[in-house]
Amino acid sequence: MDGSHLRAELLYCSQDEQPLPISNTLELPVAVGGDDQCWEFKQHHVYRTHPYFIDYHYQQSAGQPDVTLVAQLSYDRLQMLEALAEHWEGPMSLALFLTDSEAQLFIHFALHSPVISRRKNIGFHIVYKLQYNTGLYPVNYLRNVALKNVNTAYVFLSDIDFLPSYGINEYLQSLLANDQASQKNAFVVPAFETLRYRLDFPADRANLLDMLDNGLLYT
């Protein structure tokens, strides 16, 4: 669910009011909107978007169905990318919500990361933050940008903090190759969480159940 929509409902913001005119070229003052708590929800924001921000190349093997992992993130979650790339070897389509300066820092990170720099099947799509600070995180727009730039018939819609099991991309490919998705089925992947900052990833189902029994993981 879009948290911005929830906040608008809690503030009893009407969706019927017309938006105020905004210049996309000027830095708006902090006091814009006055005392109107609903002001930011009434605006129609237009985001600059740069698909495939860095080098991308992916070609699906003939007759082999594949799955693209789809996620969105902001600059403060950038540290998740290397771990995600190690867990998912298949194609990814990621939308990043960044300022212009953060986009330049991201280039440096991507080109110098030993994990990210070797991958060409990850599409990074930059959605630039507005010049004025609205405080909104356009999660729906980011997700749609990532989905629009998928090059496979199937997607794995994920949260950026979610690390899939090693080899799950190949496992999903085997399911698709066996026509188990011919009736447009949705595969539900169980998710587990931990309160520990560092934790050895479970190697198999038996290891996972053992960690659940010992309270290291939660459902």
C-alpha cells in the first residue's frame, strides 16, 4: 500500500480539489502551501526518469523462460544491492529514487563494486527527486517504472530488504519449463525475518527449520 495515500486519508484530504500551479524549474519555499496539511497530496508531480542508467545487456535464451526480479529503493538502501546481486543471478529491474548528486555517487558505487560491476543483466532506472522537498516517496510510480522495463514474461516482485534464497531463480525457471505457470498461477514465496544484524543464510530447508526452532528466524 502507498503510505502517502494512507497519510492523505488520515488527514481527510479531499481528492476532488484542483492542484495548485507549480513551477518545475524553481525551488519552492518551505512555507509553500501555508497551513494546508493536504497541500502536497493535491499536486501532480512529474518526475524526471532515466531508464537503463548504466550499461545493460540481457538476451533471454531461446525456449528458456526466465524471471526478472523487480524492486525499488532510495539511496539509503544502496548497501542492499551487492547482497541482492549475489543471491539472484538472473535479470533484475530496479528503480532508484535519487537526487542528481546521489545519482553521480551511485555511478561511482556501481562501477567500483566487484559484485555490481560484473553484472550486465541489471537494469538500473533512475527516478529523480523533485527540486522542492515534498516528503513523499512515490512507491507506486517507482514500481511501475521497474515493471515497465522488464524484458521477461515473468517477474519476481520483491522488497529491497528481501534476500531470496540462493538458486531460487534457477528453481523458478525449472517450474516454468514444466508448464506449471501455463494457467497464470502465482507462486507465493515464504518470507522469514531476523532481529540479528548479521546471520548466516540457511543452506537448506533443514537448516531453515533448525533456525526457526532456535528463535533465530521468525515468520
